[in-house]
Amino acid sequence: MKVEKLNLRNAEANKNLGEIVGSNKEPSTDEVLQAWNKINPGYNFSNKDVYLEFNESYNGWYLNSYEKSEKNYGSLEILFNYKQQTL
């Protein structure tokens, strides 16, 4: 399955996700999942589905799936406004 590109609704949610989790510390996967699932009901990811990873080319954190499957829409990338200098 192809990587799901973020639509406008998801992009707006990502913009706000950093504020919900807090930008002064490295986020935990559980914190990000809790915030993401609250903003986007229906995904209901758990830490068994995804992991948190820092990507230097994006200069931010994203959630990536462990397995490419229909349940998690391939390698679903959930980008948000964590910047390297806040760590």
C-alpha cells in the first residue's frame, strides 16, 4: 500500500500536535499517540503499531509504522513541529 500523504486536516493537526505534547522535551511515543488519537479519532494507533523517530531531513519527529499493512496505511508518517534545537 502506498504511503498516505497528509491531507489538509492532518497537516493542521500536526501543526498543533507539538503544542499539545509540549515542545521543550523529547516526546514519548505514548504522548504523541495520545495527542494524535485525540485529534484524529478513528486512527487509534498504539505503540505496537508505530514508533517515534527523529528525521533530520524533516528536522522533526514523526511516527512510522512497524509493518506495512492495511491497518496502518503503509508507512504512515505523522509530522509535527518539533525542531532539533528544542531537544
